[in-house]
Amino acid sequence: MEETLKKILKTYHENSGNIITILQDIEKNFGHIPEEAVNWFAKKLDIPASRFYGVATFYSQFHLKPRGKNIITVCRGTACHVKGSERLINRLCLELDIPEGEETTSDLKFTVEKVNCIGACGIAPVTLINNTVHGRMTIDKLIKEIKKIKSE
Amino acid sequence: MEKKVKLQIDGKEVIAPEGMNLLDAGHLVDVFIPNLCYLKGMRGFGACRLCLVEVEGLKSPVIACNTKVREGMVVHTQTEKVRNIRRFILDLILSIHPLDCMTCTKAGICKLQEYAYEYELKNTSFIKKKMGYPIDQINPFIRRDPEYCILCGRCVRVCKEQGTNVLDFIGRGINAEIGTAYNKSLRESGCTFCGSCVDACPVNALPEADRWRKGREWEYTKIPSVCLFCGNGCDILISVKDGGIQKINTGEKPGSTKKYICAYGRFGYDYIEDRTRITTPLKRENDTLKETTWKEALSIIAAKLKEAGNETGFISTAGITNEDALALKRFAKNVVKTKNFDTTLSLYSDIHSMKDSQSALITNSDLIILIGLNPSQWSRVLPALDASIRKRVNRGGKLLVITSADIKIEEAATLTLKGDEITILKAIVKSLIDKGLKADIQLENAVKDAVVTEDIEKAAKLVEEAQNPVIFTSPSLFDSSANLTIIKGKVIAVGFESNSRGVALIGLTTEGKSYSDMVNKGMKVLYVIGEVPLNARPSHTDFLIVQTSHFTELAEQADIVLPSTTQYETEGTIIDYLGRLKKLNRAIDPIGTSKTHRDIFVAISKIMKSPLKKPSENEINKLIKVKPKLSFNPFIRRDGFEIAPREFIESINASVLRGRRLAWLKEAVAAIAV
């Protein structure tokens, strides 16, 4: 881990970056923001850990917990809401056995996330499965997709 | 002279210095603009939006905390429009704030309560939301209850400004809260428990942990005093109810963060009723200490002192008041007729550097030079100096650190020079002379051979550009540091005890045998005043008298123990490290039969038939009015003052640190360090 962190530190110095670029690099390398990485940088750069944490929790692009291999994003915008996106999420969590308040399965295979609006309200409800847009999603279609990923 | 501008606030004419904000300008003419997030002395933050005011000629209201005064401005702070906006904001805040003022500990000094009253809000007109955040109360100092938090950010800003950086805004929007990194408890977050956030919080989100049911704010008698635990001698404000101390705050109005006190000063007071407190005189009988009367104890002491005469030795802490110090000196010299008196000051400083230190204010200086000192809020060595310097730096001051060790405050420094302090100082002086600044001929000769490097050049430039540089130095480097003041600035040697400068000016300093001599070789009769860093009875000591407030290891080996008062039970004056005369006031009655040091000396002197008068205010004032004389001195480091500051401060406060809460702190710090 330390090696990767050193690399990030080097680019930070070279490009005179800021906290956000460091956090983005950490996120890119580890898939989330590990606590040790933040503490390591806090020490190296004399920037308080609380500051890193504050920035990391402010932006939804940063994740504090490890995320799953497959990421399913369900749109929670108004149009999708009307078209029943909440039901999709509930069923997904049931199907994948994700406990309440969590987003990721215990085997780190799936992460279910909500997003405020994808901007494709015409094909609501919208779901992104590993960055592929699926419009007019239904529960049956969703379960089929998950089964497909699971069998791969 | 700074430029002044004329403006009008609520019909009153105001003449305010340029650059001042409207909120402060209003204060000048007693117009108080409501606010929840403003901290006097810091830049306006604009979080609460309560200070909105109308300015004629502007379309929409502006926030007073972040709007600067301008010539001819006409400001209205109480128009219907801004009052309605304020009422709306308060209405919103109340929708996420518990409405339990009847039992709330902050009632009476809560700003939200005050404004809700003024704007006639009994309840919120919105749906109430409860966030359900957990309360952090696993430490005995600060209770952090985010449910009450109104997100004004005051705690975040004080914590940041003094360099502790524990708190920050976490999350965003409705989910925003104040928290620590990774939502850890304060105990695990690196918090020093100074409680600055407690003073800053306008509501009940950060009260003292034990504050609940310890009396309402308006029942307290507030007594300003001074903390004597370390060399900073900070102002404190003691809240007293029913004859007991209920809490201690900084000696500053709530909502101001000008002053700082550490965990010792704020929370250490519970040691006064610790079970180790001595309440009656004790005398040794068959190897055990037994209770006795004052009369008997004093007459035994009087007889012993008379017998020993000039073979008596007095050793004292330098954390005693001027009055006690003068009484002790006179008692030793005129009554017992011995020159053997000394204080712990002689362990870390000579007299000259204490006497000739100048007076300065950190808040007025634009460059602070720290030489050979390691102040730290974390190890609680001169924590207020550390906090004040960091605050100054965050408000635009510069910091030059000259040190031979690795120290934490470097992280706040504009420039750090590592190496032998004297070599560096010489080089800086040389560089300054090369730049054409005036010095005297002796100084010029002394630095002839110094080598000026690039870093030295940078440091010299800082000094050259500064208007009011202030040098804080360890006493052993005082002469070398003071040479810089021949060119520019002021110099202050910082002692480790609250009245280091006072005892030096009063003259309670080495005349006969020194402190170390008396401790190493012993005296026929040794009289110990206060808590000193000495745990074993010195050999060749026939009779040991210990006059202190709490049982110490040394007291257990004494022949007579006299109970003295603590800093909260006595009055008097001290001179703090910045050279200011500060007054202690008696907050509570002495516990048990304990007496002040000076009362004890007066009582013994009466028995010895050479009665001593209590020192008067005039006498003290005359003695401490000395103009420091500074002239060229050779660049040398004085030897013999190599004590470990942290261990020293902990040993002179051993009984304070045994108090319930500070003992917890010590354990917690040790547990996290592992």
C-alpha cells in the first residue's frame, strides 16, 4: 500500500495538487478511501485528517467503504421515483442480501447505489449496471441481469 | 495612524477604523447585531445569516460580519425586512433543535434561546426533524451532543485556528454535522481537551461533561483569577456556587476566542477535594504522621528554626504569588536570619534573564521568533504559548523557529532553522548588519566570523521586514537572543512556572546556598514550600518541614506537614511570562484549616517574637517596577539549566494530575500513544 501512496504523493508534489486530487487518486487506486491512506497523508503533509474526512464526505464521488466488483446505480430522480425506482432498490437489496443501511454485499460482489438524476428521464426508471444504461427497468429484467452477472 | 471612516448605524454616528466589519462597528456604539457564528477577532464566516442588515443604496440585505465599513454608509439593523428574515432563519434552526430549554444546561447563556425570545418564537412552524446522532460522552471533560448543534462552525474554527484540528464539517446538506475524522470519539481523535470549543459553542452541543445539574448559569458568582499550573499564567474565570467551584472558563466573555486555557487549567480544579488534600497540620510521632493543632505545629517549627538559625534552608516553587514570595523572603532573612532561600526557578533560569525580559503582546507582533523552546499543547508544556503563536500565525503573523531539536510547532512556522541556536543567531545578526541595519560596534565585532547561508538570509529578511518582532527564548539562550534586540524587537525568556518573573523581581532568588545545594547536601532544618520536583528527603536533614496543599511523596517523609491553600483559595498577584501583572482572587474558602503561605509565616514570626507584617500592595508594586536593561552580552549558552520541561511541569503539578479527570487524561493519552 505504502508504495502506491508514495506514488500519489509524488504526483501531488509535481503538479501542486490539492486534497481533492489526492483523494481522487486514492479512490482510483483502492476503489475507496481507506482510513490508513488518509492518516498517512495527514502525517506526510501536515493536513489534519479531519479535513480529509470532511472533504471526502462532502463529495459523493468518494467512498469510505470498499465497494463491490459490480456496481448497480439506481436513479432516484423524480421521474424514476414516479415510475417505481424505490421498488427496484428494495427488491435488489432483498435479492442480493444487502443489510439495511449498507450498500455492498458481504462478498464484495455487488454494490447498490442511488443517484439523484441521471438525466434520462424519458426512459425512466433508469438503472446503470457497470456503467451501462438500462432504461424502462422492471424487477424481472433486473433479476435477469443479476443472474447473468452471477453466472459469468 | 490607521484611517478612520464615518458611517451611520441605526441613526447613530460611528467613527470606525478602516477595514472593520459592520458587526464590530456596531459594538462601538452599543448596537448589537444578532449572530450565532461570529467570533470576535476572526474573519466573518457567514454561516448563520442572522447578522443580515440593510444598507441604503444596496438592493438586498448584506451580512454584517463580512461587510466592511465604508465612508458615508447608512446601515439599518432592525428594519421589518431583516427582522422577518432573521425570524425565518431562527424558525428553520428550531426545526432541527431540541426545545428543552427548561432542563437545558446552557439555559441563560444560550444565544439561540436569547434570539428565539427576542423574535417571539415558541416553536418552529416546520415539521421537526430529529437527526438521531449519538452522543460522545466517553471522556470526563467534554460532552459532544450533535443533536443540539446548529452548525455555526465556531468550534471548528477555534480548533483549527489554535492548531489542534480535531473538528471539521462532515457530510453535506441536511446530513452535514460537526465531527472528527472517521467519526471517532474525542478520546481517540487526538483531542487535547483544552475545551476551547466549549467556550465557543453558542448552544448546548459542547458543554462540560459534568455540567448538568451543577447549577444554572445565573446562579453562579463569576470570579476572575489566574491559573498557576505552568509558566503561562492564563486568565481564568471561576464559576462558584454554594461555596464550591462548578466550572472554569477562559477569562474572556463567551463567544470570544481571544484567550486559551488548557485541560489542566479548565478541568484540573477537582484536585482541591482529592483524598490526598491535607486539611490539618501533621507531626511525626514514632515514624507515622499524626494530626496535630496549628498551635503545636507552629511552636515546634518556631523552636526548630530558632535553634538552627542560618543552618535553615527554604526551598519553594516559583509558582507562588508575589505576596507569598516577599513574605517568605522577609521571614527567612529578618526572622530566621538565614540567606539560604531559593526557588525552583534556579533549576531552569538565571535571575538576569527573568528580570530583564521585556513586555510584549503576541497579538500585536507581526513576527514571532522562537528560540530553543518547545511549547506544545499536546505535551502541555506552555500550551497557551503554543496556541497563541498558532493563532497569531493563522491571523497573518509570521513565525521563525530556531531550534536544534525536532519540535511540533515547526509545522506552523514560516521558516525553521535547524542547528546550533547560537551559530544561527550570530549569522542572522551578521546578515542584518550587512543589510545596513544599525547595531553597536561590540555586536558587529562579535559576529564578524559568522557564515551567512541562503536560509539565514531568508530569516534576516523576515526580521528586516517585521515591524514588531517578539523573541521568545529559553532562559539559557537569553543573552544571545537579546543581542538581536539591539537591532530590533523585544525579547522574553519564558520560565516554566507561573510566577518565574515575579519571584525574580521580588528577589526570592539565590543569595546563600542554591536550591540544588540544599537538596543535594541537605540542611539541618529544611523548609519546603509548595510542590517541588523532589521525592526523597535529602540526606543530612535533621528536620524537614513541608508546607503544601496535598500529600506528596516528600510530605510523607516530613517531620511536620503544614496545610497550605490552593490557587483558588488565596489572593495575590503574579507576573506572567509576557510581563503583565495579574491578580488572583479568592474564589472559595480554604478547605479544612489550610492557610495561605504568608499567613503561616506571619504566625510563626509572632511566636518567634519578631512579628512580620503582611506585604502591602504598594511594596509589591515598587519592587516589580523595574525597567529591563539590555545591552550587548557575549553569545553564550548558559549551562546548568538542562531540565526536561515536561517532566518538570508534571512533577510540580503531581497532585493536580492525580485529580480524577486528569488521571483519566494521562491514561487515555498513554493508551493512544501505544
